[in-house]
Amino acid sequence: MENTHINAGNIRLIKTKNVLPQQQLMYADPNNFHEQRKKQKENLERKDYLLTVYQSGDEVMSAYDKDKQVLPRRYFQRVSLLELSKILEHIDDGFWEHPNLKSDLSNASEIPFNEKKFGIITNIIVSPLSEQLEKTYVESSENAFFENQRSFYAKDFSKEVDQKESS
């Protein structure tokens, strides 16, 4: 019978169970390693997701001047997982626009501050774009996966931990 209780005494066993020594992992099958990395790269670079991006003017950077704020807008962007991770990494950063700003930002320092229009991303919705991901999403929804996850994460686990510690 497997021990399901985790404590300091058996944590090493859990961490090392069914783990190959490092040398065996590195040299087990070099062809498989390259295939694995190739498949990973394909998955990360495939543009399988559609973003719905909502932006509005940045009141703080524009000093509440509507003329210095971008107009509110919604736009769509087809992205890969790598692109999505970069976008999400900087979602809380504001941005600015100018009609003369080059796409590579090489002339950014030449744009006068008082001509910039400032904005923020207020929301991003990530949707599956590929047929395979869409089918998986719909199937998960039909099988109550999202409902179960909402229920699980809505539960307040801190009360359980506090009760166990006090007993």
C-alpha cells in the first residue's frame, strides 16, 4: 500500500521515486531528445490562439488629459504560446503610441513626450484558434471540467489549514 501521507521523512522518497540518474537521462536516446525538443518548439511557435485585447487611455501617464490618451479599442491578435508568454509578462506595463513611431521603435527617442498618446491593456481573453484546441475546449466544457475547477478554486483552503494546525 502506498503511503499517501507526506512528511519530512518520506519527502526524499517521493522526489526520487522512478527518477533515472542524470547520466542515463542525458544519454538514454539522443535522437529522442532532439525529436522532443523539435516537437516542443513546434508547439510553442504554432499560432493556435486568438487574443481579444482591450485597451484604454492611461489616465496617470497622460495626467488625465484625454488628448494624450489612446482611444479605447478592442482588437484581435493571432499568437503562439511564446508570443502569449511575452505579452502576458508585460501586460501591466503601460504603452504609448505615435503616428511616426517605427515598428522597430528605432526612432522612439525622437518623439516628443507631449506628442505621445498613452494607454494600458485592461483585459485579454485567450481563445483557442486551432480546431484541435477548440474541440478539447468544448469537450472539457461539456464534461464540467471548468465548473469543477471553479468550484475547487473557490473553496477557502486556509480555514482547513488553520483547523489542522490548531488541533
